[in-house]
Amino acid sequence: MLKINPQNSWLPLEERAAEETNPRHKAMLMKVRDHMDYEINGHLEELLTTHVPHPTYHFWGNNEMVINGPAAVRAFYEDLIASGANQFEVVIEKIVIDEDNVVTEGRVKQAYTAEAIMEMGITEINGESISAGEFYVTSTQLMTVWPVDVNGGLIGEDVYLASNPFANCEKATREELPEGFRI
């Protein structure tokens, strides 16, 4: 059984959009859905088309940061895709929408190689030393506010992590990761 299935990340958005009767809300949900699909599948140019011309991202929690403007956002996603960190799953539990925002909330799960974790300076997980060649899956609660402009473009993201994802980390085998998963 897979410990992480990235394609599940956008299914709740599709289901909610299918039920939505407000055309703007339906379009907003599908914009967020498309954004997640393009990000997780590493389709950079399509991903960037989901944004307004000058997007801004805010990350709150462990590593607070702001990414402002098209060049910075492009560089962020280029690095994310190159590292394989774009391959994650968000187990969406709640979707809230108004005229200007979509809010998604749920658990984000992400796979890492032992080598990637050691590059971050982490040498043990759950009291056990990390060994080369192993795989790990982290998880934490995640809330994302997706502000949308009047034309339906994503203004950016306001991302809130509840805790350090490595506080909830478990070993995984290659077989428990999706086929073709590039990490």
C-alpha cells in the first residue's frame, strides 16, 4: 500500500467543484486544482499560468518567508521541481471558499531520501540513526489560503504549517512510494 499518493491532492477540489453552483467559485476551485496538479507533476510553465502577473507567497511556521514577484516565484518552483520536493500529497479535509479566497486544510505528506534529510543536518529520526539509501515520509497539518483576483488568477499562497513535518516522520520502502516518484 502506498504511503503517499500525490494524485489524491486535487481530487477533493474536483469533487467540490462538480457540486458548486456558483460559477466563480467553481472556476476558483478548478484554478487551485490545476495549480496543485501542475506543481506536483512538475509542469512549471503551466503552473506559472495559474498566477496573477505579480504573485506573492507567505510561509508561516517553521521557516517563515515571503516570496514576492514573478522571478522569485519562478525560481522557487524551479528549485522545488529540481529537488523533487514538489512530489507530495495533501490529504484535504476541509475546503472553504468565499468570493476572494479558497482555503484548503489537511495533512501534507512528503517523501525524502535519507541523503536529502542528512543534507538538512538531521542525523536521526525517532531516535534511530539515518542510513543512506532509506526513504522517509513526513507529515504535518497544513492550511493554505489561496487568494484569487477578480480575473480568477491566484494572487499567491498563504501557507501555514502546524508543526515541524519531521516530528511526524516514518520510514518507507521504495514500494510504498508511487511508481515513477522522483526523489
